[in-house]
Amino acid sequence: MNWRKSSFSENGANCVEVADEPGPGRLVRDSKNRSGGEIPLTGDEWTEFLKAARERDFAHQPGGVNVELLADGGARMTKGKVVLTFTADEMTAFYAGVDAGEFDKHRECPNSPDGWHDYSGGRCRHCGKPE
């Protein structure tokens, strides 16, 4: 599985990590506690999660995911029995990556050097395919 993190993460050992599932779904895990579980999100849930992250407002939780913003700027993300806790620095880096469109990428772009569509502007910047 190919896990990635925001390019704004200063310490690769402590970050929000995201991996693609087959299709448009995503998995989220905490890199400092990789044995702590993964939270799966369908494509629609991932889209809603990114929207909530951009707005810094998780009042409407997609797909049974609960995101609690902590007083210190961190966040606790739960789904079922999986609980992921992120520090303020981890969330700041993740938010910066979300704002930069780093997590808007989708698989299988024939023109992209990394093989991913990049829909940061509504159309893939490599091949022009609409989002």
C-alpha cells in the first residue's frame, strides 16, 4: 500500500497518512502509531472529509467518522473501535496539504509523471479530465 503525507509535514514519523483503497476510497492512519488501526473512507466520505478539513468544521461527519477538534489544536478521529489522535503540528501540516490540493489526487492519469490525476482546479492539470 502506498501511504503519503502532506509535503508540509516536517517530521515524517509524526503525521496524518493517507492511502488509496481500490476505487475512490481512502484509508487514514497515524504515522506515529501505525499499529493503532486505519480508518476507511469511501470516495464520497473522503470528499466530505476534505471539505470539512478545508473549512476546519467537522460538524457534519461523513460515514460514521467522528472528528473532535481538541483545545490544543490537535484532533481525535474515530470510526468504530479505531481512535487516531493527531497533534496540533500534525493537523497544521495536514490542513496545509489539504489547502494546497495535495489530497485531491486520484489514480490512473496517463499524462501524470506519478500516475495520479490532480484535480486541484476542477480538471486534472495533467490531462484535462473533469473531476
